[in-house]
Amino acid sequence: MTGDSGPRRRQRGVNAPRPARMRLADVARVGVIGLRTRPSRAVLSAAGIAIGIAAMIAVVGITTSSRLDLARSLDRYGTNVLSVTAGVNLAGDPARLPAEAVPMVARMSDVEHVSATGAVERAVYRTDHVPSGNTNGIAVLAAQRDLRAPLGATLADGVWFNGATERATAVVLGATAARYLGIRGAGPDVRVWLGGQWFTVIGVLAPVPLVPDLDAAAFVGWPAARTYLGFDGWASTLYTRIAPHAVDEVRAKLGRTVNPEHPNEVRVERPSDALRVKRATDSTFTALLLGLGAVALLVGGVGVANTMVISVLERRGEIGWRRALGATKGQIRIQFLAEALLLSALGGGGGVLLGVAITTGYALTQGWPVSVPGWAQAGAVLSTLLIGGLAGLYPAIRAARLAPTEALTLP
């Protein structure tokens, strides 16, 4: 009997039933059943993941859309526009641009267009009954007839100055100025009170991204400003468009060309640099919002872990019956890990859809192209699966450690 015990044991080992392997479809089915038994808790846990993912997708999408809009704006308006303004003299007093500054710059090689505006010490109102101190920050500028050429500015409504209207009591409003004054379009019956007299609104400019200050301005023809508003004829700002290959070279010479005697009293700037700086500032807030989204995602992961731990405690009887019927520890681990992954995937998918919807809505309200990078969406899904795996690992191990007798006898 002693000699036969070894073969018998081996025989029993060979003939012993092996636990059935769970296919991927079986794992998914068991995981879905576990979530369907507690739908409210599953939805609330997935919502925590969804909020974090939506925040991160929206931040990345809005930032990308903003950058794409910037790139298109720079392509449309160009990075080859320079502005020239008067600085201060050695005594610290405001300087002036020479009267011949425009023709001198126009004679420079590689200069394609040059024009100017001049500050007019007047205010513009919708009616003549508005108190004089309430200006809404709208500047009045004398504009040369070819001002739109270097800026690439377009009209939203009406017309720009021509040889006749630049000498008449006519005004063209910037986009912001028109909104402040409650004016939606130009026309012979649309008038504003400017400098103590009525001016007819002949045009409204579309926004000028390169020089947003011009959006809040009212433009009067150069000759009309001298005739009706006491304009002294001195230019306050020059705008010049340079051949793209010669921007740096012309920029270096522009100060000496405008004011040969005192080039230090001239400031030369590239308006497109201000756009870049603004978007660079926006990126700081983007990093902050991404951090907040990551915190929300972490909180969502904690919620998933909490849900799975409670699920293990509530389902000890189920675990005991499955173990008693032959389920292995590995299969129990896989079951609860699958539930955690499905729960996180549900939140991640919903978060991606919500983030894309937020990005689309915001971009459309700003007039931007909509862009949500594919890497952000793929990264969001992978991060949710990682969070779900980590959150469900401990509950899955805890469930697998329950012995069948212990799970069935615990209340």
C-alpha cells in the first residue's frame, strides 16, 4: 500500500479537474454585471473620473485652439508689421515724431506700406446728452487714407475713407468702439457726437488682432481732423509693413530713419510680439488648470478605490460561493480588477466627450478653429485605465484573499 501511494497520488493529480479559464469576453461580462447591480454608485464614481478628464481635455483643447487661431492670425496679418511711436527725450518729456517721418520711411528699401495715426484730444458720444466725462475709453484718432494697408484691416460694415470723405464730418469706428456706442452698422442716418458736432458713421472695422488698441478708437480723416477738431497734424504712431526677409534689418534702421537727430526718442515694436506674449501668459494659466484637472482625476481615482473596497465588503457572500464552486484567487482578482477598469473607462470616455464639447463650445464663441489633439484623448483614456488599475488593485487582492468558509460565514 505504501508503494502504491505515490502513483495513486500522481494519478489523482492527473485526473483532478482544472478550473475553467476565463476568456476576455467572460471577464468583461462579469465586470459589467458587477457594475449593473449598483448603477447609482457606479455612475457617481465614474463622474469623479469624468470631471478630471473633462477638465484636462478642455484645457488642452482650448489652448490648442487658441494657438491655432494665433498661427492663422499671424499668417493672415503677418509678422512683418512694425509700429513706430514717440518716446521721451533726455529731460523725460514726451517727444514727437517728425512731420516728415512718413515720407522718410516710405523711401526705405524693403518697406511695402507705411501709414500713420494722430491722437486727437476729443471725445465721441452716442448723443449730445451724455456727460462729457463718460468717454468709455474710446480714443479719437486722425487716420491717413492708406492706414488699412499695413495693418491688413478689413471692414465689418460700410466703407473706409476716400478722397471726399476724409475731408468731411465722417467717422469710422473700431469694433469695440462701435459696441460701446451701441452701433451695429454704418449708414447715412447713423451719427455720433464728436468734438461738439455730429459725424456720420460711414464704416465699422472688423477686429484688428495685431493692434487691439485700434478696436477701441474712432477714426476721422486726416484733413477733417485738422479742419473740424483742431488736430495739429503731428503723427503719434506709424505702421509699416516690411518685406518678410528684411524685418530685422529695417527694424534696426527705423529709429534713425524716423528721427535722425534723436533716434533714442523713437520706439520701434512688432505688434505680433504682443500677441505671442499674451498667449505665453495664457500658458501659465493653462498649466495651473492642468494641475487642477490632475487633482480632480486623483480624487476620482480615490472614489473608484473606495467604491471597490465597499463592493468587496458587501459581496463577501458572492465571493464565497464563487470560491466554493471552483473559482480561483486569480479569477476573483481579475473580476474585481475588471470592474475597476470598466468603471474608470466609463468615466474616462464620458470625460473625453464632455471635454470635447466644452472645447467646441468655447472655441466657437471665440471664433476660433476647434482643435482637440488626438494624443490628449488617447492619453486621457490611458490615464483613466491606469488610475482604474491602481485603484482596483488593492480591493481585488483583498477579495481574492477571502477563504470560501470565511466569506460564507461572515455576516
